[in-house]
Amino acid sequence: MAAVREAFVLHSQRAGRVFPLVREKLHTGGVFGIKSGDVASQDLLGFKAAGFWPGNRALGGEPHQATVVLFDPHTGRPLCIMDGNAITTARTGAAGGLGLQLLGRRDSTRICVFGTGVQARVQLEYTLQVLSQPCTVQYVGRSAEPEPAFEAAFQGRCAIGLARERNEAVANSDVVITATTGSGTLFDGDAVQPGTHLTCVGTDTAGKRELPEGVLKRAHIFVDDRAQARSIGECQWAPALPCTEIGDLLAGTATIERSPTDITVFDMTGLALQDLTVARFLYDSAIRKGFGTAVAWPW
């Protein structure tokens, strides 16, 4: 969380650069993207090549695939290659947790989660950490059947069960997490009640969406990057609405006075700087502890 917080502040202060995003559909049915950037004052440079390959499920593999590479900005030599899936999972979960800390109601105890995959799990993990009090969780999965493995991951930490009806689950929740593939709206707009905080994760490509029409108009909208959110996030469906970058709150250049009836949305599309600060943290830790495999380089 400290590394992700640093990334948001660097972005707010424009001390770190986010280079133009690459996000393209492939002839194979997959989506391939590159997020890159640098922090000159820290000699931090790198990229994450990532995407979504839905056919991997039939092969028994994870459809999300990502690789992170860090470089020496003085020479261009690669410093390390890392599993981007683990980094993406951790940094996105941490970002959702930071958003909830800043934007959610302190008395929130009722959670609704759309999705039961890797990202849904990590978002719920951070949500329970942030709220710290006993919580009730309703989840909506791919089918109308309970998912014992998902429930078992949180057994003893909260009261968790399958939602009987998605609109009812949203209406009865203080925090709503949307962590699906973004293939369409997940619930009716009028299900969202005053005071709700929404953590939106699944919309990260042009054409995707999870929130129904009208929710953003009723909400205070927060994003990791304004231009990126309006290009590939939920904000692409309402690009004229005002939104605030979360880093500005952390840096103190923007404030929020949340009333108990305000609806808040954190539209997360993911920053390259998040990947870089977390990758550097892991790289430095690996060097200190002697982890990793050294690979000879031509020069």
C-alpha cells in the first residue's frame, strides 16, 4: 500500500511520467496492452506488458497475463523481469483499499462483490483490512450457484454468502466492488443507495462497462488518471462529468468533505507508476534477500 500511495502522489505532483497507453485487440481474441513510465529523480524506468486471453480458461490457465520489466535509464539495460500477474493483483487491491480509506464511510459493514476471481478476492481482502470491523458480504458470481472456494477464502473473517438478487444486494450494501470482465452493466442504477462507495475494477478497455447509466451522474467520481479513465474506464461513458484524481487527495492538493448520503465512485484503470513502484519494492527486496535468478546479458 505504501508503494501504491507513492505512485499516486508522484503522479499528482507530475514527478513521475505515464507514457501513452497501448491497448489493442488481437486476431486471436485476446487483448494486449503496454503501460509504461518513469520517475527521473529515482532512476526508475519500465513497463508492464499485459492483457486478457479468454481462451486460457479452456486450457486450465489464467486469462490475465502480465510481465513487468525494469530498466537502467542510463544504459537501457534490463534490470529484471517479473511476474506481472502477482504485481497487478497486489497493486490493484492496494489501490482499492486506499480508495476505500479515503472515500468510504467509516461505519461501512455491508459489502457486495461482483466477481469471484483473483481480483475480486484481493479487493475483498483489502476491503476487510480497511474496515476492520465485523462485516457481511454478499457476492455475485458467474452462476446462480454458491462458490465454496470463494467463501472458504474468507470464512471466519466475515459473514459471507451468495446474493439472492443482485439489485437487492447492491441496495443493502455500503460498499460495492465490481471486479468482472466488464462485459456489461451489472445492476440497475436505482439500486445504488445514498452513502454507497463503489470500487470499480473491471472496466479497463474501450467498450467495457460495469456500472449502469446514471450512477456516475449521482456520484462524486475519483480516478487514478483522468485522461485514462475517460478513455478506457467507466468515465468513458460520461467523459464530460468532473472527476478528481486520487493522488491529488493523497498529496493534499484536493480535499473531500463526504456527507453520509454522498455516493462515491473510484474508477480504477491502473497506472504504470503503480506497477513500477511495486516492482522496484520487490526488486530491491529480492536483491537484499538473494532471491531471483541471475541471467547473463550480452554486455
